[in-house]
Amino acid sequence: MIAKDRMMRVLSGETISAPAVLHSWGDYKVELAGFHPKFQYYQGGPELAGIERNFYERFKPDWIHLGSAGWKGFWNRPRKVEDGQAFIRNADDSKWIRIRDDYQLDVPWIDQVPKLRLTSKSEIDDYFAASPCTADDILRSGRFEHMEIIAREYGDRVLIAINDGAAGCHLSDHSFEETMVACHEKPDLVSHYIFKACERFLTDVRAAKECGAHAYIFSEGFGGSLDLLSPEMHERLEGDTKRWFYAEVRKAGMLGIGYWLGDVRPNMELINSLDMAALMIEESKKGFVLDPVEIRKTLRPEVCLIGNADSLLLKRGPPDQIREEVRRQKKVADFGPFVIANGSPLIIGTPPENVDVFLTEARA
């Protein structure tokens, strides 16, 4: 059975021998292809497709897990690395701009988009209306051009999954503290903002579908993690919207995969109410332990669970511990549809040989 068929079956709710994938969004594969990892947000088109191709051909996981391309205007600019720092030329080719540790350019930005003040629903509507974006806009931007190339090459035999944030997972123009305060002081307005953001994000989903994606992975958890708000608050802020959103993703012909960050256990009632093809979970960290067997038993039977092997273990090893963890994860498939994976993106510096151990044991 080819990789795509295995993934399609398990994401349709079948309990089969668990496929094996890599949570590979991010800069690991940029470095693997010989580039400074800071360049990842400034690449696109054929170059980024080449990076994805290089990673896939090296490891052959059962999906190809991509992110978006950077802005098209950056793709062909000169780049350099000096004293460990990454630089890119400015628009008129007059100077080098350093890429900061947060991957942003070390230049002042003039943001002409109106600031979100969160004063009324009509103000939120005007905020989104001020920067309209159509599927054609996205296609012209080149954001998914690399994925279209990869889908043409591999889409008939490998599942193509785009991972590109989530709709309404934070309040624009608000700090973390301001966001948390707004949830308690203006919950109805925060809820409306989340709805408008999800409504907007469906345009991204449709554009990705047109470019060959089979699945869209959404990094969920308002404020950055499910642990920050109570289950009751999550239900009030985003319950109805997320139920509508995942149903619309399904109607668009895409498989919706929720990567719900943080401790999902107190929020399983919300998660089980969503029309998701799969739930991705983090590895145990941040003071909580996520046992995939426990979560598989509480997850709706037709929803696939995607596993959470520790990416730090893949980096550090030793191989025997990696094999032991994979064997533990494989037992989850006894209780329902399951995919073996690492719980967060591969870490820069992970030895490729450790990734080989992970996949070889998963397929043993």
C-alpha cells in the first residue's frame, strides 16, 4: 500500500497498522539542505520546493509536511552568512539587513493597517475589511507555489499537508497580557474576532486545496496554549466558531487536522465536538504528561490521533531509547486510528541517523 493510501485510510477513521510521519515544519529541513535556518521565511518557489524534496527523499515519511513560503519579493535577493549571522539585501540592493533571532528583519516597519482596538463588533468587521484577501491574491503571492510543485511530483502517492498557524489563535496588535485580559473583560468581542479570523482563513484553505494540498494542519490553542484558559472559557470564546470552521474545511474538500497545543485532556469535550480528521498532540512538557493511549481512549473513535514522541529525544538519543519510545507509541493503534510522529517540529542539529532509527522502528 502506498503512503497516501495508508494516510487516507487512517485519517478516515480506520484502525490499521500505524503509518509513520515526521513533524517537520520549520527550519530543520532548511539546514539539512545546506542553508542557514534563518532564511526559512525568505525562501519560496522552486528553491523551497527543492528543500522539501531533499527532506522527503532523505527520509520518505508517510506525508509531506510543509509550511508557507516567504513573501515573493524576498526569494531572489542576495543572502549571506557572516560570523554566524544571516543577512539579506534590502529592496534597492544598497545594504545588508540582519535577520534577527526571532527571524524578523532588523529594520523599522511602518504598519499602515488600522490597529485593532476591540471596541465593538463593527470595529472588528472594519478591521478585517480594511485588508481584504482573496484566493487569487494568495495564489499570486507565491505563498503556496512550492507546495504546488511538490504536489505535482508527489501528490498522487504521498499525502500533502500544509501547516500554517491557525485562525484567531491570538489577538492582532495585542500583547499576551492584553489578550488574556480581553478574554475576561470582553469575551463577546474576542469571540467575534475569532469568528472573523476563521472566516478569513477559509480563503487560505481553499487556495491551498487549489495548489494540491490534501490536509491543512491548524496550530490551535487561543493565546498559544490550551492551558491558559479554562475549558469553559475556550467553549465560550471559540466553541461554536471552531465547530463551524472545521465543518467548512471538510466541505472545502480538505482534511482538517488540529494541532492543539498544551494539555488537551481538560478540553476533550470541545475537541470531540469538532469535525476534525485528526488530533495532533505535543509531547509531555510544560508540567503535564500526555499519554497517547489515554487520549486515544477518550478521543472520538473516528478521529485519528497523531502521536507525540519527544523531539528532544530524537535529537539526543540514544537509539535504544528512541526505539523504546516508538514501541510504546505503536501500542496506541490497538485502541483506534493512530499515526506515529514526533510531537513538535524536528530540532536543528538532530542527527539524521536518529530520525532513521525512529522511522525504521516505526515500520518494523
